[in-house]
Amino acid sequence: QLQLQESGPGLVKPSETLSLTCTVSGGSFSSRSYYWAWIRQPPGKGLEWIGNMYYSGTTYYNPSLKSRVTMSVDTSKNQFSLKLSSVTAADTAVYYCVGENGFFSEQFWGQGALVTVSS
Amino acid sequence: QTVVTQEPSLTVSPGGTVTLTCASSTGAVTSGYYPNWFQQKPGQAPRALIYSTSNKHSWTPARFSGSLLGGKAALTLSGVRPEDEADYYCLLYYGGAYVFGTGTKVTVL
């Protein structure tokens, strides 16, 4: 049973880069064929899939965010990360990290981290 | 830009049955979209209910079922209970990327 925990600044200034890290515990991070994903939800709005990264390094991003998103994995620390550049108030959201083994047949979610974009 | 559309809101009586649907702007939804369904209550993270159209997770109550219906993915709640009042989201797979549906607010009244 994997446990995931998001961490990072809760407040980011407009035009800066949002950076979040997800720490994975309770399993072998690099040996299993998991996809590591980020999903967000602006206050009072619906869920938005940001993108994912396969353990091999292959990434898929939401086309609407692709130009601003970078995901990476640090297997030595059992962590994966999200960077979202040039943020605006529209990027204010609860950000969830998720581990899933393909088509979400098995999935593990972090508790979510609220990131507010404001000066 | 792909849009996945759900009913904005539905109301159902306790003990009743309600069906939520999930439509893709690209055309008919098939099993190849691997539809997922999630339930979300206020202040909580989403909870997975259904994966790959109709498969239930170990914690999914029997009254929830997934299917394909008229070119859409569908989630049926049978014998609805007050605690089923929540927002429900579908998730579709598009060859590497995923798109969430717009969400349906289910009210039990």
C-alpha cells in the first residue's frame, strides 16, 4: 500500500514558478510499473488532470498546460515533482499527487496541497 | 481541446436509482477510453469508485455500477442512500493523456 504526501510552498507570486514534491512511501518506488500523476482542483471547481510520468521517464501533459509544466522523478529520494511556470491566479488550486498502475486500476492519492497564487 | 461533459446536477430520492453519464467531444465513448468514476464530498479528496468502465475497487459499494450506455460512459447508483450525496467525476483516457469530466452534483432529497 503506497502512501503519497505533497509538499511545497503554499503561496506563490504571480509570474513565478510553482514547485511541488510528492514523497512516496510504503513500497518500492522505482521497481514497480507505476505512473506518477498530478491532478488539481481550483476552489469550488472541478478536477483537472495535469499530467503524468511513467517510471521510465516518459511524460504526458495536459495540452492546455504543456508549455508551462515540467515533471520529474528522483528515484533516490522516492519523490516526483511538478513545476508550473508563469503562474497566475487561475493556477490557485488544491494539487494532488497520484500513483497509479495503468488506467487507474490501482491508485493511491496524496491528501492534497493548497497552493495560492497571490502577490 | 477535448471536452468531457456530464450532467451538471441530478436529484434522486432515497432508495431510488439515478444514472450519470459521461460524453466525449471526440465521439462515442468505448471501453478503450478506460472510463473511471470518482466520488468527492466537500472538503475531501476524490475517492475512486469504478475503473475500466465497470470494474469496482474493493471498497466500492455494490449499489454503484459502471457501464457504457448510448455512446457514453455511465455510472448508476441503485438504492441511493443519503451519504451518496456528492460530486461525481468521470475520467477518460486519450492515448496517454486523461481528461476529467465536468462533474455532476448528486442531491439526495
